[in-house]
Amino acid sequence: MNPLLQLRQLGQSLWVDDIRRVWLADGTVRRWIDEDGIAGITSNPAIFEKAISGGDEYREAIARLARQGVTAMQAYETLALEDVRAAADLFAPLHTQSGGQDGFVSLEVSPLLADDTQGTVREARRLWQAFDRPNAMIKVPATAAGLPAIRQLIAEGINVNITLIFGLPRYEAVVDAFLAGLEQRRDSGLSVQVASVASFFISRIDTAVDARLDALATPEAQALRGTVAIASARQAYRLYKAWTGSARWQRIAAHGASPQRLLWASTSTKDPAYDELKYVETLAGPQTVNTLPPATIAAYRKRGRPAPLLESDADASQSSLRRLHEMGIDAGEISTQLEREGVRKFVEPFDRLLAALDGQLGQAGRAGHAASDTSGAP
């Protein structure tokens, strides 16, 4: 049996961490759904920068937008919304069949708003309305400014994918924002059927921690390499099980709410010494989501070994985090560093994307004017 389908049987949903217009049109996404059990797609500014700037598949659409005289930002939103709506339509049957538990497609607010609560709320509302699909999710970063925005958006009934979570304290704050938003809806007599995932970033934790461990240059530090991200994820899952078993959650769930699932993000390995399936095999478990780039999906389809390993080695996970602290490495400081870097890693490709679109719009506009002049020549 396809190992990807076996993961689904274990209770884990797999989402593609990428989007391309050509995949939506040529049947690639449909095959992922039908043959591999893929249950959603996520996007972000870096993904769209590669998609729109890296080929010719958007040339005709950009020429059309150039004739309309739109700005680069307007062009980006138009192109992105066209893609995510098309993807959401492909996943719509799954969303219906799963009772609204799966089949989601995510679109991110501008990374330029990561430290602007009200700006994030306004843009998320606008994108939610423009997306106009029940299986849409709006991605909001788990920054200090993002937390009150998350609570407000959940309270307004907007599905939210909370991104850029790198540490356990921030994950707990994200859960509290989700619960508070649902409680506000419940107390107002509104439906609490609002979908959300908490995207816990994995490989970037090991990249940052491993660099600190390498600097220590001790056998004890070397033994800890590549263990901290998985340990953190497993501790986050323990927190998930704790809050979903709490009286606070049960009072909300009694009104029909579904829990905010943990989503494993950044699960392609960055260190060539690590197996490319490291963060797939070790984090398989029920009521979770794993987002995979197409190359990792292909690799897991070929040689994946599905097993419910997420809750294994709980003592070892706690020991890894404890030893990290004993070595003088501050997990909280690393989380803050990674959050700032994560925002920057979205802002920089977003700026490049807008610059590229501005150039392509101008080029298309000039080509259109030239063709018009030629056609009107005597």
C-alpha cells in the first residue's frame, strides 16, 4: 500500500507545502488527492515568488493585468487568489466528505504586517472575503502582534493557519488565543465551528541549535545534534493532548468545536547529514498535519515506513531539552531569533516578487502599446 495513504490511516493529514498554477491545470494536484491522499495545500510569499518569477506560466495573466493598469501588489493578490481558489475547488469534495476537517488551502497575509495587529486583522478579513471558499485558511504569524489578531479573527469566524511557531511558550499562547476566540463566539451565541491549525516549524530549530552545539565542540553536545526539533514537537504534542483534555476545551467542544491541530512545518531537512524523511517518520501521529514539499512526498511514497512514532521516547525528548538548558543554550532566545528570521525570510521574497511583478507589468504594458501602434499603422 502507498505509504502516504498509510499515514492517513494513522490519523495524520498531509498537505503540500507548495503551489504552482501548472499543477492545478495538468492534473498533478488531482493525482495527489486521488492516489496519495493529500488533504490540503499551503502557500506563502516565498512559494509565490518562486512560482511567479520562475517561469512563463503567468505571462498571459500578467499581460492581462498590465492592460488593466494594476499595481504590482494588486497583480500579486489577483494571481495568488486565482491559484488558491482553483486549489480550494479541487479540495472541496474532501472538505465536504471530512465534515470540514480537511481539504484546506492557505493564503498568507502580507509579511510586512507581522508586527501590526490591526493591519493584520484588516488584511485577513479582506483576503477571507476575496478568497470566498469555506475551505480557505488565512495564515497569520504567531508574533506578539499576531496573537491578538488571531483571537479576533477566530472570534469573527475566519479559519486561521497560525504560522512561525518555534517554541513551546508561544504555542501555548497560540492555543489560548484560539480558545479565547471560540469562547467569544460561544458566549455570543455564534457557531464555534471554526477551523485552525498551529504550524510548528521543525527543521529550522535543529539548524539553529546544531550551530550552537557545534560551537561547544564537546562529545555531549555532538550527541544532542538533530534531536531538539523532534523533542520540541513531541512536547508540543503533549501540550496538545493536555489542553484538548481540559475542562475549558470540553466546554467549548460541547458546542460543536473541533480542536486546533498541530501542523508540522519546515519538514524538509536542511542538513545533508540527516535523512530527508527524518521529520516525516518521527512525527507521524493522529490529529496532526504534516506539510511536505513535492520532493519529500515522492521520497516518502517510494520508501516511507509509516508508524505512530510521535509519542515514542517521551522521556528522551524531555531529557534532550533539559540537557540543552544545562549546556547553557537558551531555547527561548533561539525561538525569538528564529521568529525574527522567519519574518525576514518571508519579507525578502515578497519584496523580490513585487519588484519582479512591477518589471513584468511594465514590460507587458510596453509590448501591448507597441502591438497597438503597429496595428494602427497605415
